[in-house]
Amino acid sequence: MVMLEKMQNDEFKKEVVDLKKGYAEEKVKAGTWTEEEAMQKSEETFRYLLPDGLSTNNHYFLSIFDQAAKINIGYFWYHFDPEQSQKEAFIYNFVIYETERGKGFGKKAITALERHLKGTGVKKLSLHVFGHNERAIHLYRRMKFSTTDLHMSKHL
């Protein structure tokens, strides 16, 4: 069983460093950015998305805990604007820490997030996943997410 709790500031400060680095690496792997520009562009992206850090309006960070072991196993970052007519939340990032992967926590965490979001008025949950992240794509398909758009590219 997993439990979601509001992320604390000290955890946010630690996670955002890894998040920026990981995002830069994913954009390079996807062929969107060069290695030389990736960190700068990642920093710019996060300054734009989270101008007030953990306190940025309508952005939420939830730590994921394994209740049995009483340990933090990952987190969600999502955006939800309650004034938006679609009542849609968007997952910016979902992490299960490497040491906790393959134990079924991904499915349990998404189920817990869905329960949490239904209680806040959310009607639809969306996300982006990099095409090379087959493990995540498999999980999202198992959790009944459907492809709504497909961005493709070809190196020439």
C-alpha cells in the first residue's frame, strides 16, 4: 500500500536538482537538444514552469511512501488549475526510485494519485512520456492511459 503526502521543501530542493539533470538527459536522448545546450535549456524550462519553486500556483508535488516499510519511494509533480473547464490534471513528472522499481509501486502510486485527484474535482489525467521510455509506456497502457497525440521525428 502506498500513501501520498505533500512534499516538504528540503526534499523538493534535492529532487529538483535531479529533475533538471534528468530532463536535460532525456531531451538529449530524444534528440531534441544537444549535450552542450541541454542543462541551460533545462534550467530555463524549470525557471519558467516553477517560478516560485514548491510554492508555484497550481503545481503540486506529492511524495510517495511505502506504508509497510515506512520509506519514501518516489514522487509526483502535477499541475491542476481548478478554473480550467476540462478539469484536467497534467503529470509533469512521476518517479519511483530505482531501488524500488519492479515491486508494483508504479501501479499502486498511480491508483493512489487517481483517488487523490478525484477528490479535488479532476476529471481527466494526462501526461507526457518520452518514446524511448518503454517501461513507463507499458505501465501507462496497463493503467488505461491512451495515446492522444504522437510527436515523431526523423534524423536526416
